[in-house]
Amino acid sequence: MIDFGPSYGLWLFAFINSAVFILFAFSFFKPQTSRDWRSFGAFSAFIVALFAEMYGFPLTIFFLSGWLQSNWPGVDWFAHDSGHLPEMILGWRSNPHFGVFHLFSFALIGGGFWLISVAWHHLWTAQRQGRLALTGPYTRIRHPQYAGFVLIMAGFLLQWPTLLTLAMFPVLVWMYARLARSEEADSRTRFGKTWESYSARVPAFIPRLKPADTIPGNGSHGGAGGS
């Protein structure tokens, strides 16, 4: 029987961390429609799965323990810091919290939350005025809030990869892409040529190096965009 020692079984920590990040994301995203709730629920499931392994039971380490121990015998794979797999596998055995992967993950997570927060302000303003959201992050990408969620999940994967979250990630990206297409169909129906002009200039998720030209009709047409 494997003894995980004091590193795991910390289910209260798993619950608290999950709640903090979910509530933090909720305060930025502010889901309103059923579509918003589906996307937020999927993100929440990812967060719960992550922290359940980070503090509760190291399922990934358990399944891969034979392979990991054979290839890196000098590592105590059931120590908590060993869950930072990229640092351990590359032999960066110093404090992983100051490693390149960890720091880059913080940049992705922080950037994702920033993007969601800023985009929400511009979307909320546009919705109140009955026009298409064309300002702020919406000048560079059509779905900044979904892109923000993907950045956050990518950051956590870089920091603490697990089999479950690695499997969930492409599914969630696919789900966000489907939700985005559904929203775009609604916007196309509602805003017609204004939407067509906007979508022709601005990419969906990955910004171009050169910003899009000014969109005609910015001040006179409404926007539904929920992402």
C-alpha cells in the first residue's frame, strides 16, 4: 500500500482552492444566459478536477508511478512538489514554485482573468446600449472571455498537469468553439451587415499582429456577444 503521507488527503484545501477560483471567475464572467452557465460550469469542473488531484488524491502520479520511478528514480514522486511534473522531469529540482513553468503559468492565469474582466466591462456596456461589443479586447478578438478561460486552463495545465485535466482541456476548447459559433449565428441574425463587417476584420480567438481597422457602425448598432 502506498503511503501518501501529509502531502495529500487535504480535501479541505481542495475545496477551498476550488471555491476561491470558481468564485473569482464568477465575479469576472457573471454568467447570465444558459449558454453562459454551460461554459462556466465546464470551467468549474476543470478547476475541481485539478485541485482534487493537487491536494486530495494524486491520481496521475498513482497511474504513472511505475514509469516515473523507472525513468527518474531519484525523485520522491509522492512528495507534493513532485506534482509539478515539467520541472521534475527536466531535472529542475529546486523549488518548483519559482521555476520557469510555474512563473509562465501565473502569467497565463493572470492574463486570462484580466482578459475576462476587461471584456466583461465592454460587453456589459454594449449590451446596455443595445449595440455590438466592438471596443476593448473586442477590437482584437471576437470572443475574449472564452479565450480568457482557455488561457487560465492552459496555465494550470502548465503548472500542474494531470491525466484528467489534460483529457478535459481539448473537450472544453471544442465546447467553447461551439458556443462561440452559436453566439455568432445569433449576432449575424440580429446585426446583419454590421456583424459581417466586424467578423471579416477581427479573428475569433487569436489576435492578428496588426490590429483590425476601425469597424463601421461602432456607435450605432448593438451587440449580443456573450463571450
